[in-house]
Amino acid sequence: MIEEIDKPEARRNPRFLARRMSCDGGLVMDFSATGVRVHYTKRPKFEIGNLVNLSLESEAGTHAGEAEVVRLEKMAFRKYEVGYRFTDPEAAKKMQLFKCGYDALDDGCWSAA
């Protein structure tokens, strides 16, 4: 879990450091039950407020879902950071299980990845 000292935190849910997790051509830096922060090496083709279908991939499997772009910031030359907020009300449960190595099945049951 990430804890940043001397930095105000507006999130209601804890963030988890992502290890070897990618997202649609970018690198996932951290995630929580409600969203994800992704670094890209070129500017994404969407704007704040857009709804996008994300595909998070790790050794544990793949998690796909819809998210809203809530932050898009140029960090440096060819470095962009995007903050997404999941729009699915079940995202908290899905992300917790994804973090633990489980995938959601289409019928609503859970299976070990």
C-alpha cells in the first residue's frame, strides 16, 4: 500500500502499488478500488470526462471495465499520466480479487486465476 507523507489525500480507498501491470499500452503505477493511475509514453487520444474501456493485464490475469478519465497531465517529454475512475459499482470487489490473483467470471462467480 502506498503512503505518501506530507501530501493531502482525497481518496476514500487505499492505493496499492502495481507491479508488472499494464493498461492499454501504458504502465499502471498504482490502483485502488475506485480507480487507477497509468503512465504513457505518448499522449492518449482522449480528454478528461471521456469514458473508456480499460484492460488491465498482469501475471494474475486480465481485468476489463469501463472508466472515466478524471486526470490527464503531461509530466515531461513523451511522458503522460492519466487518472481513471471506475464507473462500475462492483469495481471495488473486482479490483480486490484481481489484486489477490482472482478473475471475475461472466456469471458473477469468482475463480482462481
